[in-house]
Amino acid sequence: MVDSSKYLLILFIAVYTYYNFSYFRYQEIEEKHKACAGQIRAMFALQALAYLILYLKTEKILVLYFYLAQVAFFLLYIYLYRVFYRNVSRVLVNNMCLMLCVGLIILTRLSLDKAIRQFIIIVASALVTWVIPCVLDRVWQLSKIPWVYGVLGVALLSMVLVAGGSTYGAQLSIQIKGITFQPSEFVKISFVFFVATMFYHSTSFRQVCITTVMAALHVLILVLSRDLGGALIFFVTYLCMLFVATNRLDYLLAGMALGTAAAGVAYKLFSHVRVRVSAWQNPWADIDNTGYQITQSLFAIGTGGWFGMGLYQGMPKKIPVVEKDFAFAAISEELGGLFALCLILICLGCFLQLVMVACQMQAMFYKLIAFGLGVEYIIQVFLTVGGVTKFIPSTGVTLPFISYGGSSILSTFILFQVIQGLYILKRNEEEEYGNQE
């Protein structure tokens, strides 16, 4: 039954992926809604089959209760969102739920306790961020406080640099009264707001220089904290937003040259960087130490092949920190390369939706926010998948909505809710304009 189920799981996510991209092809609202309804059916079918297998393999009744709690949450989230926000982007909500669903499935396979903790964080994050679209629709003052975003971001990153705990050589998190969180996940949002606000007011050479210095300060603190993945996300996001705001190719080329030079300097100065690059170039040379994580990831992906080993048929726990940085490897091993490929395409579909929202916005402030958040999202996906598959050196970033981690979940919820707020704002304006005509 486990062996046959893996083919059905691939079929369900393939159907979901088909509907995901069909949505962009359709012009009529009714056709788009039908595609979204097809997504929901495919997602719940996938979830039901996966948890049936998980229950049969573990024989724990708690797995069934956990499954029912998830079904209730996803149904309430999908349909109540439409009630409170009539012009919501349904495809974006569905994609959020699908990625959360897949993440909970693989976490349940790895550790039921961690999956339950993750689910509690998901529910809390959904409730906390529910109001964000409403705030964006009513608070224009968000574009008037650039230095609040900038100073707050630098302060949080500096706090981690000074008092943060070390994880695998990098200072990423701080602990307050037993609660651990990763500030850089939230500074990603404030950083985009800072850059968007600065360039919204002016794109003069002086303004560009001031913004660049502040952006470089963010990146420098992350580099000193050895959070190389976060530094790269901030750097690429700033370059892309700078180019969109100014339309100056020379700025982009100069930024790329400086970034390349800075990467070379970081390689010379930090042993942590050299270790990761060495492990990427030839992990087999030190397979029992620095190359262990990436080699186990490659073994898992290769063993799974196109169709996977099936749930509980692989050995994903052999990969260190598999539930965080290398969740994609566990998915590839047990659910298959085709399943993983569909997941990448769904992430790409989310990015396309974010870029489309950016293109539709008239105000440069909103346009830059949507574009900046979209770039942050897709760069994080690229770094995670690229590191797991040895396409690039591992940077230690999580796969949004799928990897284990409360800070990552909450910050990604904020990111998607901001985009939803901009989408709803645009749709509301279109309706008002249509009614006036």
C-alpha cells in the first residue's frame, strides 16, 4: 500500500500544479475560481492519503487527530479569508496551504512532536497576521517612516551579533525567557519597506548613496554574524530593487562587481566560508565531517529517484538538521523527484503571482514592496534547493512554509499577507473605478 501510494501522491500534486498554472491562463473569474477549486480538491486528497499511510505505519491514533485538526484549520482559513477579504487572491491562499500541508506531512514523518509544535505556530501566525491586508488598505503613513524600518533592522541584527546564540558556526538567534527567535527573518520584511520607502521619496544620486550605505550595513552585520544566506538574500534583493527603482544598468553592474569582490574578501577572512565552499566543491574528501550533511542529502535524493521510496521507506533522519535546512532532501527521498519538482514549480508559481502584483501596482512604493518581497522569497527557495542538491554551497536557509522553524513560518506569513494586502487594495480600486464609470 505504501509503495502504490507514492504514485498517487505524485499524481495529486501534479494535478495541483496543473491547476496552479492553468489559473494564469484563464481570463474569466469563474474559470479562475474553478481552477482554485481543483487545487483545493487535489490538496485535500494528497493530505488524506499521506496521513492514512502515516497512521498505518505508526499506528498512533494521535496522527489521525492531528490530521483532522489540520483539515479543520485549512478549511476555515481558506473560506473565512474569502468572507473577510472578498477580493483575496485565492491561488495565493491555496499555495500557502499546500506548502504548509507538505511541510506538516514530512515533519510528521520525521517527528510528530515537532510537527504538532509547528502546527501550533502556524495557527498562531495565521491569526496574528490576519489583519495585515486591512492595515495596508488604510495606513498610508507606512511610506513616511523609512528610518524607523532601517534603524529597527540594524538594531535587531546588532543584537544578534552581540548576544546571539551560535548554531553550526553562525549567530542566528536570540533567546528571551526560553523563547528562541531569529530576528533576521523579520528584518527581511523591514529591509524591503526601508528600501521601498527611500526610493519612493527620491531616486537621486544622494538618496541612492544613503540607501546603499544603510543596506550595506545590514549585509555587513549579517556577514559578521556568519549568516551568509541571509546576507546574500539582502544583497540580491537590494540590487534588484535598486535597478527597478532607478532603471540604471550601471548601478546594477557596479553592485554586482562590488558583491563579487566582497565575496572574495569574505572567503579570505572567514574560515566558516572556506569550510562551506570546500564541502561544496568536494564533499567526498571529508565525508565523515564537513561533507557529511551534503553527501547524505545527495544519497537521499539519489535513492529516492523520480518516484521516491514511499513514506517511512527511506532514511531521511541520517541527514543532520533534516527538518530545517534539508527538508527538501527528505521530500525527494520519500516522495520522489517528480513530487519535489512539482513543489519547485508551485514555488515558482507563487513568485510569478508576487511579480504580477508588483506589475499591477501604480504607486512606486507598493510596486517596490511587492517586487522586493517576491525577490526575497524566490532567492530563499533557490538557496535552499541549490544547497540541498549541491548546485551551490549550502547557506543554511530554510524552505519557506515547509521547513521547521517558528520564525521562518511567521515571517513568511507576514510576507504573503503583505502581498495579499496589496492585491486586495488593487482589486478594490479597480472595482471603485468601475462603479464610477
